[in-house]
Amino acid sequence: MSAVARFSRPALLLISLVAASCFAARAPAQTFSPYSDFQAMTLSQLATLQVKLTYVGDYSNATLSSVLLGASANNLDHTLFVPYRRADQTYDDAGFLKFTATVQELKALIDDVGTLPGVTDGDVDPNGSVSFSMLNTSGGTKVFEAIVDSANGETLFRQILAALSNNAPGTRTIRMFACGVWMLPRTPPANIQNQIQLVKSGLRADRRAPTQYVGKVKITNTSGSTIPAPIILVVRGGDLVGSDGETCNIRPPGASFLTLLSSGGLAPGASIEKTIRIANASDGKAGSALDVYAGAGTP
């Protein structure tokens, strides 16, 4: 009797399935394209580009939504990336945060990230936990992926944020993801409370929105030197309506902030006045703490 004849038909079926799965696991992955292919793309070709950021780290913690961006919301399709997944990585695609960017912003993103050899090499860093990938179907599908560690990830997000600096929804989404994976550049701006006078005026309950308070804040430079931009207002104990994001490096994290001055600086004696709206005040009144920060750094 042959060796095969000793096994029942169900056993033979199981063996066949196991063998097939082992063979599939050893099948070659789809081929990645070099980063230079994306650097060479024209603006018209970038109209179909997708950029994806996905967590591939320790799943003992809560899962994180991936980020997907491109020039057109209609072209954003994360399933196109699936055949290019690395077999030894687990991709957290539980949810997606999506936004659009202009082709000029996408070009700037590729160029800015292109200065980072630790990303453009397309390698998997030891202890890498974030997948940065790009896919374009213009003239044939091209895909690039690098899986970065904390060091390369911090520089990656710095360059992405620089490229998208005029895209408010985009920077907010990227900041949220980067903070969640602890790869947001970690130096905060300086607290300038001792260099300014902050005056709140008319901060009152809004009759049309009873849970919100509306009023003005006025920041005056009382120091003898120009305070460099950006200058941001941070609210603790409430949420700024229309905020520019939430703090990650400024403690405690999760406080909403608003950019008062984005470029230049505030000269000695000069002032900035801004109308603000605060929702969900924790003390049930407009007593939220307001702090001001300025200069280089990530809130």
C-alpha cells in the first residue's frame, strides 16, 4: 500500500489545504517602485495619487484609524493597497480618516519627504510601526512603501506637515494620527504668558447656542522684543469652536488651540484681537483657562 493510501480523504484534503497555504505564503509579493518614480511624476499624473499612513505596531493598545489622502475624494480607495501588503506586517485598517490635497501640495509632500533617506529607501526599520505608502494608477500602477520607526517617523511627519501647512483639514488629521503613534515632533512652542497681556472681553453665553460662550480675546506684547509667529491660544476646560487642532506636546494633551498669528511676529506694544467661541466649558461657565504660546515647535 502506498503512503498516500494510508490517509482518509478528509485527511488528504486537509494536507492539500495546508500545503497550498504554505505555498501561498511563500509566493512573491507585488513589486514596489522606487521613490524616484514618484518624484518624476507630473502634476497631471499626481491627480490619481493616493498617500496612506497606517499603524503596524503593537496591537495590545487601541487601534488607530489610517489616513488616506489624494487630490480627489472619488479616487481614494484603500483596497488598491491590499495586494502590496508585506506578509510579515499586520496593517491596522479598522477605519480611515480621509482628506483631499491639491496636486501642488502632493508634489510638495513628495519633494519634502524626498529629502529623508531613512524614508525614501523603502525599507522596514527595526521596530518600525508606521507604514507610509503611495500608490498611483496613472500609466500603470506604481506603489511605494516604507515602514518607519520613531526617529524616521518624526522627521517624516515634520515634512508632511510642512508640505500641507496651508491645508487646515489635512494638518489637523495628520497631527491627530502622528500624536496617536507618538511621532509628532516633540519640541513644544514657548509659553509667553510673561511677555503678554491677555484680556478677555464680552465672553458670554450665546442665546442661540446655550452651551457655547462667545467673546473676544486681546493679546498685547508687553515685552521689549518682537514675539515670533506662530502665536497660538490654548484653551483648557472647554473646546474652541473652529480650532486648529488639539495639543499633543503642550500639557495636558488634548486641549484645543487656535492660531492667532501664523507668520511674521508681534512687535513690542502691538496687539492681536480675535473673536472666539468656547463650547462644553467644564465648569459650566466661561471660566476656561487661556494660555498663549509662540515660536517654533509643535503644540
